[in-house]
Amino acid sequence: MEPTITKDEALARVEELINDTVANIDPKPRLDVDPTTLKLYPCIRPPGQGLDDRIYIARAYYLRGIPKDKIAEVAQQVRVYWEQQGHVIEGVSKNGLNIAARSRPDDFILSLSWTAGDVLMIGATSHCIWPNGTPEPSRSPDPGEP
């Protein structure tokens, strides 16, 4: 039940990780948000413990406007930039177009993936957090409640 960053702080960090990476890409892509990432996701506790009130924040953006012949080069730029920032590269596909990483120092998940239509997608996901940074206090039963 340790305090965490808030959902607003997590969203700001997710956006910072994405925007800082995109700022180092040439040619500059147009960001097109994946609307499925515009929600809060519940964290799932270990098997048998169900849900608690923690959430995680994720955002993903299609990188539009990158010419097909530049996709591999852009993926390499992302990988190099993440390594220069001290992030840990956890996996790279054989073609180099799918990259999984962890940000440092905060251990957010970073991803670059090659999607249908030869479009790259960049994403970042927080770890589990309390929406307000701390667990909500337990509600005391009202007098007369069992």
C-alpha cells in the first residue's frame, strides 16, 4: 500500500516519453492517437486476489507520414535514442521494426511496433499506480449497517 505517482503524473510521464522520442525522429511523423488507449486500465493482482483500485496509464500513437522506405531507419533511430537515454532494450524483432523497452529510472514499458499498412506505432505504459497517489481510505460502515 505504498504511495505512487498520481494518474496525472503518470499520464504526463507517458506523454513525455513518447514526445521526447518522436522529437528525435527524422523525418518527423504526424502523431495519430490510438483511441483504445484513451482510458484507465485496472491493475490485476496476483491470481486469486482479484482487483484493487490501482490502475495503469497507457498511450499509443500511430506515426503517420513516414515513407515506407524510411520505416526501418526510423525504428533504428528510436532504438538508438532509447539506448542513449539509458532505457533498457528488452527485445527487438528480427526485422528491427518491433522494439520492447523499459524506461529508466521509472520502469515504464516502451514499445515500437510495425502495424498494418506499413505504419509504426509508439507506446508507453505506466506501472500500477493509485489514481490519487495513495490508496483510498476504507469506508467505515454507517451506524446501523451490518
